[in-house]
Amino acid sequence: MTTLNHQFRLARRPVGLPQRSDFDYAATPLQAPAEGKVQVQVAYVSIDPAMRGWVSDSEDLYDVPMAIGDVMRAVAVGRVTASAHPRFAVGDSVAGILGVEEYTIVPGDNLRKIDPALAPLPAFLNALGMPGITAYFGLLEAGQPQAGETVVVSGAAGAVGSLVGQIAKIKGARVIGIAGGADKCRMLTEELGFDAAIDYKREDVAAALRQHAPKGVDVFFDNVGGAVLDAVLLRLAVGARIVICGAISQYNNVGAMTGPANYLQLVVKRATMRGILVRDFAPRALEAATVMGGWLASGQLKAREDVVVGLEHFPETFQRLFDGSHNGKLMLQVAP
Ligand SMILES: NC(=O)c1ccc[n+]([C@@H]2O[C@H](COP(=O)([O-])OP(=O)(O)OC[C@H]3O[C@@H](n4cnc5c(N)ncnc54)[C@H](OP(=O)(O)O)[C@@H]3O)[C@@H](O)[C@H]2O)c1
């Protein structure tokens, strides 16, 4: 009997917020892997802001855009169900760029084995995976926070931001998170140990920063861009380091992106602004995962996941990235 592989394919490029009609829900017969390839049953699919870039046709992106008709690309974890690659056997747990589908066939060279005895599979899409590597190296190598300095992080309740703030605390910094809504702000200070939180949906960010960072901001780790970036630029300390990780407030813009108007503060404060890309740190992924795994085990670090069950919910789950309704690393459970 033929096994059918259900999958989401890109039907058209979204304009603004992605819609269900931008994707086709298809079923194709499952194939055996060709030489060098591995068939993976997808267990958890990471729902990432980067997906918004993959479905657009902009030329200034850091990844090759998807073509119309492609299976939706996704970072995911799963289990090997058939292998024609010497390094992988049926039953191995693996992570890599797979697809929003039940089964993916990929070159074995693009997969990495993960050890489910170390942590449950979702952790490898969170603190022990891409968000963890981004937060760890982005903050420590580009931000270089020193004990006693003031670190501000935007998108602070998100996957990357929540880890950045906690790592900065572990390194002895004073940490201020910027997030949307009272519940998320309460979580930052009461559960994750941030020193202060600013609700950008309700508060004047510039005024709140004057109150919470009276000596200025030494490190700003920015996930959202736009008005929040501009507000923090007005509050820099001399020698500040700004880490540009992303600009989620701009990803669904139909027109041009809003760039920082206050960039001349970089001159006034002799500050640096540096972009980071997680793939540059990929060769050192194990280093981050080892340290972060230790912090998770000791309880110094907390990582939360927001798991939606069912492949068929992909389009609505993708939308949730942009409405603030998720709390923790957003992912889709496709198989147990
Ligand atoms: N450079 C790299 O290599 C790299 C790697 C991974 C991620 N990133 C970037 O890092 C950022 C965070 O990623 P993530 O995985 O942590 O995402 P996430 O867990 O989905 O968190 C993103 C948060 O952004 C906030 N947000 C959404 N729309 C917003 C808007 N219009 N204005 C302000 N905030 C908004 C939401 O929180 P609120 O409810 O608080 O608004 C949301 O929780 C993204 O920009 C992503 O592209 C970059």
C-alpha cells in the first residue's frame, strides 16, 4: 500500500501577513531515499520569522528564496525511517532543514544527529538549537556584555530574546526586556529574572528607558527594529554595542522598511551596530548547546515552548508569529 505524505507547498508569494490561501495542502506518494539520502519522519517543525523571508522574492535576503510549488522549508527535528547514507540508521533522531510535511527526504550530509536522551526533541529547536545558538553567540561575541553593564533586549519574550536576557543575567549584567503586554512583561521579571520589562504596546519606550537605564544602554540586542530601535538609539551609553539580530516589526511591510532615523547617535556615543547571522556560528553549535544544556539542567536557564499539534494548522500558526499571541518558541507537532 502506498503511504501518502501530506505537505504544505507555496502556492503564491504572500503580500503582507501570510494567508492560508498562499499555501496548497497536498498529498504525494512517499518515495524511498536515493543513494546518500535519508527519509525522515518529521516530529516537530520550528515556526521561525525567517520563513517570512523564504516565501518572499526579495533579492537582498541571506537565504535563497523558495520557488512557487516548493514544499514549505522549515527547521525541524524527526526520526529516520529509511536511510541510504552510511552515517544514519532507522530510528536515529535528527535535526536539519526539512519541510512542513510528514516525511522529508534530504541528503544525509545536511542532517545532524541529536541525542534524545539529553533532552526532549522540542529542546533541539529552542535552547539547544537555532534560537540558542543565535542568542549565545550573538550576545556574547557581538554584544560582549560585561558584569554590571546594562543590556536591553527587544522581542524579549520570544525564543531568542528570552534566552539573550537570561544569558546576560548569568554574565552579571542588568537586563531590561521590551515585550508586548503585561503578561509577557510579568513573565520576564517574575519567571526569567529580568531586572525590568517595558511593555512597548502600552508604554512610551523612550521614557521608560530613561527610568530603567539612567546611565544609558551598553548593549542592545534588537529583534524587532522600527520604532523600538529608534527609541533605544536615543538612550545609548558611550561605547554601546548594538546587535542587529532581526527586525520582525518590518517583515510584513508591503512598502519599504522603516530604518533607524536616530542613527547619528552612533557618532555621538561612539557606538557600533553589528548584524549577526546564526549560520556563521554553526561550526560551533556544540559549544553553545553544551553550555546552554548545563544551564538548563542547573535551572539557571528556562526555555519555554508553545506547541501547536497537527500539521494542518501550519498557516494559522505561521500567522501567530506576528500577532504576539505565542509565548515561547513556536513550533508545530507533526508526529509524537
Ligand atoms: N540573525 C539570525 O541569524 C537570526 C536567527 C534567529 C532569529 N532571528 C531573528 O530574531 C528575531 C526573533 O526571532 P524568534 O525566533 O525569537 O521569534 P519569536 O519567538 O517568534 O519571537 C518574536 C517576537 O517578536 C514580537 N513581535 C512580533 N511582531 C512584532 C512587531 N510588529 N513589533 C514588535 N515586536 C513584534 C512578538 O512578541 P511581542 O508579543 O512581545 O510583540 C514575538 O513573540 C526575529 O527578528 C528573527 O528574524 C535572527
